[in-house]
Amino acid sequence: SDMGMGMLNAQTDLEQEKLEDACQDLVLVLQAWRAALSKRKELQVTFTTRIKQIQDRTNAIVKAQKAGKPAAVLKQAEQDKEKAEKDADVARTNLDDGSHRVLREAKRIQPLLEQDLAKCLLDYAELQVKYSKLNSDAFEKLIPPLKDAHTKLTAKAEDAAADAGKSEA
């Protein structure tokens, strides 16, 4: 029992030590990927906001025209719309660049993910094989004493039965 618990504790320690490093590499790669996706999401939100600003500026121009606002007000509204369009162009360029970076990052980390995951699985399999061998060796050592104990108990039981048979006779 103590030997079994000792083996189990040693196995747990080995698994934690060996797998922790391999899994940590995997976590770092995934965190880098998550950061790249988050940055792209921010760029998408900025671009969407800029497009909405163009729509708002266009609506403001139409509203000002319908209300018969002075030329200076219309001119300012047009300038605001032009600025919003320039900001949207910059945001689109940034989004395109960000999308390309995310794609490059995906292509870069794909082999790393596969490699790190394969290493995790291989390390785990190796640990399980070693643990299985240790278990097998431990049981091989236990079998002879158990056979001896069984033989002794069987002999005692036979002797007791024989003694019981003699006393009845």
C-alpha cells in the first residue's frame, strides 16, 4: 500500500514537472495568438466607428440642406465628412495591415502549436509507459510473496480439515 502510494506520488510529480514545461510553451503560443486577434478586433471596431461617422456626417449634410442652413454650416459639414472619410481610409489601411499580421502570425504559430501539442502528448505517453512498467515490476515482485502466502494458507486449511476429519473418526 505504501509502495503503491509512493509510486503514485512519484508519478504525479513526474507528470507535473515534465508536462508543465511543455504545456507552458503551448499556453505562451496561444496567448500570443489571442493578443494578435484582440488587436485586430480593436482595429475592426475603429474602422466600423469611422464608417458610422461618415454616415452621420452625410446625414448631417442632408439635414442641414433640408433645413436651409447657411453655406458656412454646409461647408463645415462637408469638411467634417471629408475628414471622416480620410480617417476611415486610415482605419481601413490599419485594419488591412492588422489582418495581414494576424494571418502571418497564424501561419507562424501553426507549426509551433502542432509541435508543442505533439510534445505534450508524447511526454504524457512516455510517462504513462514508464508508470505502467513500474506498476508491472511492482506486481511481479508482489506475486511470489502472495503465492507463498496462498500456499501456506492452503496448507493450513488442508491440515485443519485433515485434523477435523481425524477428530471425528
